[in-house]
Amino acid sequence: MFRGSRIRSPVVCLFFLAGVLGQGADLSMEKQELFNKLLQTTPDKAAVRYNLALDYARLGDLNSALATLKEALLDTPWLDPSADAQFKGLSGNPDFDNLVHRVQAKHRARCNSLVTITISQRDLIPEGLAADPSNGVLFLGSIYRRKILKIKPDGITSDFVGER
């Protein structure tokens, strides 16, 4: 399916497609077909549908976003769409608000957290995270890039182990 590329699994492909779709101006038939192939080959259909809904919302196709989101939340009802800025245009829609209420009622937050560091490289696909308590440095492993990033407490990143 993805001969000649670095993509080897449906999950990796999902993140690759998210990056590709993030660069485009529309959901071309080719991109939609790739998502449909993913739906046939991956066990995590909800993640594929959820990411497709995000892209529909980002492109302003709120009807398709809502329909796709409903399908995603049937399979995986713990994904909270209210946390994603792309769905802001759906806020106030009774169907969307009902989905959000259902998710939040079933899976109440147990703690609150804040974003402290954002990594600019979008195609990492994190595998693991380790911390050095002596200096607060984080080490983030990437499945896709096959490297380990060193993240200093001030957010500055560098390769700890380069791509292989």
C-alpha cells in the first residue's frame, strides 16, 4: 500500500496523513481513499475517524466533521472533542454539545494539567518519555524518526540520539 515510503504501519500512516492533510487546502479524493484504506486495515478505527473529523473541521466542512466525529465516538467514547480547537466551530451545535456532554459525563477528568512544552517537529510519533530528576531534562523517543530528543526545562530541544 505504501511501497517506497518510510511508512510501515497503519498507525504511522495515520500520523503521516495528519501531517499531509495539515498542509493541504482540501480533502482530495486521494486523501479520502487513503483514510478509507486505513479504516479497513487498522484496529483503531476510531482514531482514524477522529483525525478525519479534525481535518474536516479545520477545512470548514462542519457537517462532515460532525458526522465523522459521531462515528468515531461510537467506537471510542473517551475522546473529548471539546479539547481540540479545530472543533470550536461546532460549539453550540446541539448534536456536538450532546456528544461532548456524553463523553465528559462518562469519563470525568481526574486531574487538570497544563501544556508546559510544545515540540515543533510534528512527525515524531512519541514512543516513550523519561525524565532526569537531577536537572529536569526530558528525553522523548520517536518511533517514526527513530531518534531521542533531549528537552531542557526551558523547552530547548536537541537530538540526544540522532536519526538512524
